[in-house]
Amino acid sequence: MRKFAFALLSTIVLSPNSVWAADLGSVRMPTKTQAIAQQIGNWTGFYIGGNVGYGWGSYGASNATGTLVNVNGGAAPYSFNPVAGNGNGVTAGIQAGYNWQIEQAVLGIEADWQYLNSKATAGNSAIALPAAIGGNFSGSTSVSTDWYATFRGRVGYAYGSTLLYATGGIALAETKVGANATGSIPTSLFPLTYGPLGSMNASDRAVLVGYVVGGGLEYALGAGWSVKGEYLHMGFGTNGYNLTGSLQSPTGLTGVITTHVDIKPSFDIARVGMNYRF
């Protein structure tokens, strides 16, 4: 009888524990790898980062005119060689934005500010001085862009740790146009020698507003970090530049150089960068 009671008590006490143990064994806690995968697959949030790359600049020039006026009371037109060429250089800067992820679709906004080393130069502008003065001037013109900024929307598709996106919006860029001329004048006929006649420098700059389109690929590394590769194309409308400079002459001559040119720049940018998402 005692043996039967002991066996019955053991069954009542031990059987629930066995059931609980079986239930606990069937419940699996999230692993560290799964937690990281969930974090990598979520692109929602603010981010900030930096980038570096290379820019290909193209400057179209038109409607170029130039006149050297009031040289000791005279005036003379000269042939102005406008800048129309390529200005390629390094670009680097910072970006910040915000993403919203809806299932696999990712919508976002982004703004960036960039340094750009872009400059194109044209030379051999010849200025014909009045015959009473003699001598000549030769000069060159340049156009350069030191910075640009963009304000863009982003539309992307996320699959795993990868985000493929298209982007577009508004672009700003400051473009500077410069012109210079250096003159010489005969100081002796026998033998024929030339001395400095003087020099003139003039410049004008403007902040241009245009468009930007492009796309990229971003890869999440985990812990909020991601790396990306991106291509952008920027186009700007035509802007007129008026340059005026005074003659600096050791011979006492006075004069003013005036120049006008229309410039239409565009840029292609390829860059890589890194973001940190909060």
C-alpha cells in the first residue's frame, strides 16, 4: 500500500514538471544574429555622414564681348576668348537625411554640402591698342566652381542589407568667372625692346539654381553604419557675367577692361560615402 501511494505521489509531482520542461524546450529566444539582421533590415531613422568622389564639369560659353576703354582717352575693342571646356576635380562633403521604410519600400529626404575643385581656363585673348599708344595686351579667362549643395528626395527598394535608390531635387552652385590681361609697350626701337604696360584683372560670381538627378546603392553594416556608392548629374541654366577691372600701369596709363560672357555649367559626380543612422 505504501509503495502504491508513493508511486502515485511521484506521478502527480513529477509529471507537470516534465510537461513544463518540454514546453520550455520548445520556446526559442531570439539569437544575437537574428537581432542584428532585424536592425540591418530597418532603414527608418535620421542619419548623417560624409563622402568623397570626383566631378566632371562642363562649361558652355556664349555671347562673349570685351572692350578696353578710356586708355589715355581712347577706346578699342578686343577679341575675347570665352571659356568653353571641361573643369574636372575632386569633390568631398557631408550629407544628412531621414528615411521612412514601408515594408520593402524606402522613402527619404537628403541634403548635402560639397567642396568641388573645378576650373576651366582659356587663353590667347588679344587686345588691339589704339595706334597712338602702341604695344599690346594678351589675356586669359577662367571659370571655376568651388562648392555645390543639393536638396533631394530618395525612393528606394530594400532587400536584406541592401538599399537600391533613385534620387532627385534642387542643386545650388557658386560659379566664378575671371578675366585678366597683361600688356607690354616698346621702350626702345634700336634694339626693339618691350617693357611692362600694365595689367588688369576682373571677376564676377553668382550662385546658380538648377536640378539634380541620380541614383545609388547603400549597404548596411550593422550597429547603425552603412556604406554607399552614388552618381549624380547636375544641370544649371545660363547666367550672364559682367567683369570690369582697372589698368594698373607703371607708365601712368589709365584704362578699364570690361567683359561680358554667358556661362551654362553642368556636372557629373561619382562618389562613395558612409552614413550613421540614429
